[in-house]
Amino acid sequence: MTYHHLSVLVHRQAEKYGDKTALKYRDYEKAQWIPISWNEFSQTVRQAANAMVELGVQEEENIGIFSQNKPECLFTDFAAFATSSPAQAQYIINDAQIRFLFVGEQFQYDAAFSVFGFCPSLVQLIIFDPAVVKDPRDMSSIYYDEFLAKGK
């Protein structure tokens, strides 16, 4: 039996199922379920992988995801999860020597940014939610769409 990395399996599923729905997520502001096709899923996974290469993420390097459950977490291929408090996030970031932390909503961004200076390995926060308001002192964080643009 041949085993393949999960990202390869996503692309194989896209070849097989194309525009069929791979997953749906709830958009609470619009009060509706939004479908994501296998083709969209595959394309976004490939774009996110390219963006990580562009950022200089090395093979087997730890990254972290500090977010509620959402499609971007899947696209980013679940690496690590940080818990709710800033102190816990700081511990996880430092213990795993995370350079790039993907964060979800305002709460996670605020918690992660509050410990940024105490995490020597941390280079950048990548924010999933475009509604997050960045701290005026934050000169390094980018939004997920900016991250994906690096993979084009």
C-alpha cells in the first residue's frame, strides 16, 4: 500500500471530485453555509504551501494555529494549537520555537500580540479574520489574504 502526505491526497481528491463540495463552513454574519469545492480546497492548500515557502518556513519547522475551528485551519494543515490564555500561548510558542503563528479572531490576535515580545522565535502573526484590528504598534503581522498572495 502506498502512503501519501495529506496535501497530496487533497490534490488527488480534487482531481477526482473537482467542483463537488469538499466542506462547508458557517458564515455567521450572513447566516448561511458556504461550500468549498475540492478544486478550491486544493488550490488554497497549494497557495498556502507556496506562501510558507516564500516566508522561509523550513521543512519540519513548527508553526502554530491559534484560532477557532474554520476552513483556514484546514488549509494551513493543522500544525499546533495554542490555548486561550496569553501565558499558555507564550509557553507553546516558546516550547515549539514557533516563528509563524496563525491566529483567528480579535481575542486570539490580542492574546498572541500581547506576548509577542516574550517569544524570541516568533517572527510574524498571520491573521485569519479580516475584521481583526491590528495594534498600532504591530509592524509585522499580516492578514491571511496577504499571506495567500505570497503563494501566487
